[in-house]
Amino acid sequence: MIATFCGLLKYNIPLIFPWIFKDVIDHLLSPSSYDVIKLHYTMLAMIGLYMFWAVVTYFRSYYADQAGQRLVFDLRNELYIHLQRMSLSFYEKRQVGSIASRLLGDIAVAQNFIGAAFTNTVMDASSLFLIIFLLFRMNWKLALVSLSIFPFYVVLNKHFKSQIKKTSKLAHQKMEEISGNIHEKLGGISIIQSYTREKAEEKHFFQDNLEYLFYQLRHIQHHAMAQSVVGFLTSIAPVLVVWFGAMLVIYGHLTVGELTAFYAYLGMFYNPLNRLTELNIVLANSQSAMERIFEVFNTSPEIVDRSTAMEIGAVKGDVKFVNVHFAYEMSKTALKDINLQIPAGCTVALVGPSGAGKSTFVKLIPRFYDVTGGEITIDGRDIRDIKLRCLRGHIATVPQEPILFSGTVYENILFGKSNVNEEDIRAATISANAHDFICKLPKGYQTEIGEGGLRLSGGQRQRIALARAFLKDAPILILDEATSSLDSKSENLIQEALKRLMKGRTTIIIAHRLSTIQSADMIVVFDNGEIVETGKHQELLQHPYGHYRQLFDEQFHKKYAMNN
């Protein structure tokens, strides 16, 4: 509001001078009747007015830019908060780089829309209306001549805006695609180099970049054409005014001062008109970016709290699946008629071939997805009746490939639980067999680990992930077997830590190697989205043609063959 008010003064104060200049010129044609003292006072008043104009120009620029930056700050912050709440399915359908492109690139472009539209439109529109009023007051015939090109301006402006918006949208979409590809390819640069795919990737990037260049050149062409045509229209208007105005002066219908003032006002009229043309182009560019931003805002999370959802206190950890069905898509059933009870404190191992439904099963417990049929309960309460934040607060997950973030070891462990002290973190790392190796790092707990923890070994990354789980101290634990790709020393350290972590908790393990889960309280065998067998290791081995026995024999013979 301050910027707009100052802008109105900035753009309208100069409109006073041509009117004064008209009087000066007309009186100079008869200097004997002109009051020199009045001239001095008038010019000094104009100097004072322009000093005031300089002050309001500063405040207009300062507050307009500040408003734009603050609005963009809020918009970027709200978009990031919205992205944090989006369901897992949202990210599985999109490239991370393309989402980042909207969060950073599109919002930067949208800043032009916010800053310009917020102040410039009002200011320029007010100047135009005031100038038109003054033009008609001086001479309505000359005013009509000066505005004769205005309809052409409006039609052409509308045409070019649609063209610029179209090419701008195509360019933004292509840049989003490029951003997503770059994020993926640079994240897997070691694979590209090991398979000597550099030339192929260079060619692929060149083609994408060339397509983006094509859209940008089209955009530049439309921009340049808009400037050229509008510039032509605004240039011939003064010619028409001088031509017609000179005739009026000759025939005594207009004074020289009025013609001079008219010409000055006409220049002032087309300045905001040209600015509105430029603004139109800026808005055309920004509008496509804004549409892409609000496309994300208008995408609602699939997993949300019910209106009746409640917080719950202490959890024992009794998990029950009752007639659960789940499908990622209508035609793609992942789980069928799942009935299973996992008593509190029990260790359950999920086994089965790849794609059998094990990972989907564990994703349903923290509600990364919602069941499409049946229900899942914890301690007898439907998990959909528990607030999401509360539900996930009672579940700790340790993936097969630990996910670490850029920052220090200390900061990564704090992901487990933030409101803790250093003694809690030290106890968690000792339990995870991580404290000793952390102390040997260059800066101990404050050592930077690089993106994804690249400066650590696989075993070290896994132990930091375990330390998170110890710190969280959740009653329900989900493990994706974490030792399948480690050396024997690291595996032994992690197995020791896992035993401590699993003690007294409801533990669900996705098992890849059957030799590691033989002591589980229950083994659940999945095949084609269904539970086909349940029981303990020795019980399941008693069925010579059972699924578990076949999986066990296959792994045993494969291991035997490798050792020989």
C-alpha cells in the first residue's frame, strides 16, 4: 500500500510541469505582460516539488521491492510446507529435480509478477487516466487524434501476450524436465562414468538444451516483435499530433504553449503505455510460472488426518491387518485379503520373491498409503483414527539403504528426535555401535559427511541410521534387512546393534537372506500379493513343497554353489 501510494505521487507529480510550461511559453510570446517574480516563485516551487518527488521515488522503489521479496519468501515457504505434506505417491510420479525447479526457478520468475502487478499497474493506469483528462480539457479534437492508435495497441498487445505466454510455458516445462534429468544423472555420475556413458549423456543433454533454446528463441522473437510494433504505433502518434496541432495553431484554434504542453503530455502518455506493454510481457512470462506453482498448491495430499483423528499416548505395539486390500492403481492390485496379527513385542520376518508385496505391506503401517479395503489397527485402534504425526511418531524405520543428508553426523542423528541432549545422542550411538568410529572422524560428531553421507562407508552410514532409531525409541520398528551388502565385520557390529534395538519392540523385518531371520517369532511368506504361509522357521521347513522351503532350498543351494 505504501509503495502504491508513493508510486501514484511519483508518476503524477511530473504531470504538473507541462501545464506550467504552457503558461510560460504563451506569456513569453508577449514578455512585457509577464510577471518575472511569479516565474521565479513558480520555478522554485517546481524544484521543491521535484525534491519531494525524489523522496517518494526512493520509498516507492524500496517498498515495492521489499513487498515483492517478502511475498516471494512467503510463497516459497508455503510451497515447501505444502510439499512436506504431500503423499509418497506424489513423489513417485515426479522427478525430484522438476519439483525443485518449481520451488526455486518458477517462484523466482513469479517474483516479477508480484512486484510489477502489485504497484506498476495501478500507477500507470492512474497516470493514463489523468493525462487523458488533461488532453481532452486542452483540446478534445487533438485528444481524439492522439488516441486514434489506441485500439490497434490493445488488439496487438492481446495477440502478443498470448503468444509470449505460450512459448514461456513450453520453455518452463522443458527446463523442468532438464532440471529433473540433471538431478538424476549427476546423482548417479559414478554409474555413468563406470559404463562410459559420458558421450551418450552429453548428446542427450545437448538435444534437451537445443529444444529449450528453440523455445527461448521463439519467445525472444515474439518479445522483439511486440516491442517493434508497439514502438511504431507510439512513434507515429506524436507525428499525427504535431501535424494536426500545427494546423490548429495556424487557424488560431490552439496556442503554441498548448501545442507544446500537448506534445509533452503525449510523451508522458505513451511512457506508461509502453511500460504496460513491457508489464504485459512480464506478466505473460510470470503467469505460466504462477500456474505451475499453483498446480502444486492445488494438488492435495492423498493421506490426511480424518476429522475425528486423535492423539494417542503410550503404545504397546499390537499390529493387526484385517481383510486388507491395496492397489496402487485400480487395475494393479498389490495386496489381497491380508489377515495377520502381530502381537506386541513380537519379531516378524516377511519373506517372498521380489514384487510379492512385502514393501507395500510395511508402507501401509505408517500410512504412506491408505488401504483400499479392510483396516489396520494398532492396539485395537484403526490407524486412520490416529493423527498422522502421532502415528508415525510411534514407528521407527531403518531402510536397507540408509538415507543421510548433507550436514554433520550430529545433525543426521537428530533426525531421530530433536528435543534431546548430547547424552541421549551419545547413548544412542553407543547402542548402535557407532560412537567409536564417530570419535575417530576428523571433527567427531561435527564432521561433515557430504551429500548422502558419501564420506562414510556403507557400514558407518547404516550405524548412523540405527542410532536414529535408538534415539527415536519407538515401540514399533520396521527393518529392511540392513546387512546384505556389508563386509563381515560391519555386519557383525550391525547385527549386535539390531538385537539391542529389537528388544522389547514390535519388529517387522523385510528379509532378503533367510539365514538371518531363523530366530524370528513368526515368518510370513508372501507371494503375488497374498500371505501363503505363516509359522516359525522349523515349522515351515517341514513342508517339503511349501513356498518357504523352496525359497530356503534355493538360497542354500545357491550359497553352496558359490562356495564351491
